[in-house]
Amino acid sequence: MRNPEVRQQIGQRLLEERARLGLTQQALADAIGAPRVSFVKYESGQSSPAAETLAALEVAGVDVRYVLTGFRTAPSGVDRDRFRQAFLEVERQVKTNKERLSTDDRLSLAWRIYDALSQVRPSRQAQPSSR
């Protein structure tokens, strides 16, 4: 991977996942059959895990989606934070427009917004100009 900033982010999130699982670098390396030095490099942003490593990490309990994207995967596969965002937007619109919608209608709208949000890539925060 050529982008050091992305490697750093992946490394940081991998470290967070390892801590969440309560594992040392050595324990996680042993769990997936990799050398510990690989995790030193991943977590420091020197390198990024290959697809085969990511697959093994997922089997070991690492939320690989979070490591790669920063979005957590709920046990059902639904991104809870994104669905919550969609549902809160429906609630805001209902309140603003003083609408009366059933719970089923609200959930249906929230799912539609969730689907739309799933198609949108997270925007990068604007970086200040270095003039």
C-alpha cells in the first residue's frame, strides 16, 4: 500500500481490535500463524496485512471491516452506527414536519436511508491549506 496515512490508520485500528480482544501481539500472531514482527509493522504503519492475513484475523475475532474502513460491523452485519444515524434522521424529519408515521413506516424509511448511506463513501475531512 502506497499511502502511509492509510497504513497508519489501519495499524491503529488493528491495535484497537487486538486490545479489544485482550491479546498481545504474540498471542494474535500465534492465533493466525504469523510472526509477531508482522504485527509490529502493521501497528506502526510500516506495512499492511495481506488479504490472507485479514481473512485469518477475521476468524480470530478481529472486526476486519473496522480495521479497513473505521466502520464497525454489528453481529447481524448491519452497521449499527449508520443505521442509528438513519433512524435519527427519520425521527428529526418526522418531528420537523409534524408528521404521523407508524413505527413500521419509520423503520422502512430508516432502512431506505441506511441503504443510501451505505452507497456513500465517507468523506475526508477538509485539510487546511499549507500556504
